[in-house]
Amino acid sequence: MKIKELVEKKIIPEDHWLTKAKTEYENITVIDGIVKWHNGIWHSGTWKDGIWKKGKWINGIWQSGEWQSGEWQSGEWHSGVWQKGIWKDGTWINGTWINGEWKKGTWKFGDWYNGIWHSGTWKDGVWKGGTWHSGIWNGGIWQSGIWHSGVWYSGVWKDGTWINGTWINGTWQSGEWQKGIWKNGTWENGNWINGLWKDGTWVNGTWYSGTWENGTWENGTWKDGTWEKGTRCGGIWHNSLWRGGNWKNDNWKNGLWENGTCKSGYREYTQSKWLFQFNTVELIIRIGCNTKTVDEWDKFFLSF
């Protein structure tokens, strides 16, 4: 049934919100006051409640209701439930996104459960799952999902997989970082596979490879990579290149030390010029950083 027919049959009054919209090829039913849009093209107007089953939305204001399927081209979404469909552009102010495909636009607040995000700006809200391909993240909570690329400015990352991108600031609680640039913020726990760390605070976790330029390391396990400068307070260092910084308390397993200050902890000399064998028995010598400087111990072992 069309809007004109609904008015003629007195199912809706002449001044109903549907009659104020500009539409084309519409197919609508109204049962017990609930509007159901089955198909057609919505050009402009304000949608206040009801169920959108499918069709094409060109522009307008969505105040409330349930979107089940279809294509959204532009406009403002204020509240309601989005089940699935394609969002091409527009502004999402608040509401619940269950699934679907987001091409571009601005997300201000709400709950995102699943779907594919291609591009756009996320300002606040809760991301609970799905795939992020590119765009700008300005704040909110990321609970789970896959991040492919883009720029993260602030917010809380609880868990998930970061494939690539630039992290400006925020709090990382858990998950896997595969590669990218970390500029600042707090890393609480998780696995760092590779990438460039420029500054910030590392609380705990496992670092597999990459370059550390500056910042504070509180605890965790360092597998491999390059340390330029900064402060290490605790944890286990397995293998890497140390160029400089302040070493406070840590256990050094292996690697190349070029420069820096070691205040406490120990180094295990087990390889290259620090490897000693007495009759096939390997001797591991632990050097306390507070007993001699690293250079003094190096000179001592080179004298053999």
C-alpha cells in the first residue's frame, strides 16, 4: 500500500509523519500503529518509529525504529537498531549496530556489535567485534575485533588483533599487535610482534621484535629487536641490540650492549667472547650490574 492509500483509508491521518516525507515506489503497511516499510525509495523527511524491512534511503533524519536491511546513502541516525545493510555515508549519533557494512561517515556514539568498517571517523562508543579496514578513531572502547589500518588517537583497547596502523595515544589492555607505529600511551599487557615504538609506558607483556625509540618499560619479556633509549625497570631480556638508556632492574640473557647505565640486575654471559668451557662443562657467569661496570667486565673476560 502507498502513503496516499493509507490516508484515503484513514489508516494514518493527513498530517502523519509519513505524509511529510518525499518518497518513491513505496510499499508500506500499518498494523496496530506500527509502520512497516517493505520496499521503495526514501528521498527526505523524518522517520520516527517503525520497521524498515528493505529499500533505499537517500537522505533524511532517522529518529527511532528498527532497520532490518537496505541501503543508506546519507542523513542523520539518532537512535534505534540497525540489523544489517549498507551504510554509504552520513552521521550516526546514537543507537545499536548489529551487523552490516559501513563505507564512510561519522560515528558519534553507540554500540557496534559486528560488521565491516571501511572508512570514516569514530568519535565515541563501544566497538564489540568486527573488522576495521581504515579510518580515524578518536575515542571510546574497543572490546574485540580486527584492526587493519588507520589512525588511533585515544580510547581503550581491551582485546583484539592490530594488523597495521598508527597509534597516537590511549590505553592498550590486551591483544596482539602485529606491526605499525606506536607514538604514545600505556601498554598494559599483550603480544607485540613487530613495529616501531616511539614513546609511552610498557607495563607488562611480551615483545617479540621491533624498534624501541624511547619510553618506560616496567615489566615483561623482551625476545628480540632494537632498543634506542629509555628506562627499563624489570622483566626478562632475551636477545637484542641495546644502544642506550637507563637499566634499573632486569635479567639480561643475551644480546649486544652498546651504551647506557645499568643500576641493578644481572647479565648472563653464555655466548661468543663470554663463553667458557671446562672439559665440556659450560660455565654461566652472572654479572651483577652494581658490582662492576659492563665495560670493566668486558675487559676482564677479553684478558683470557
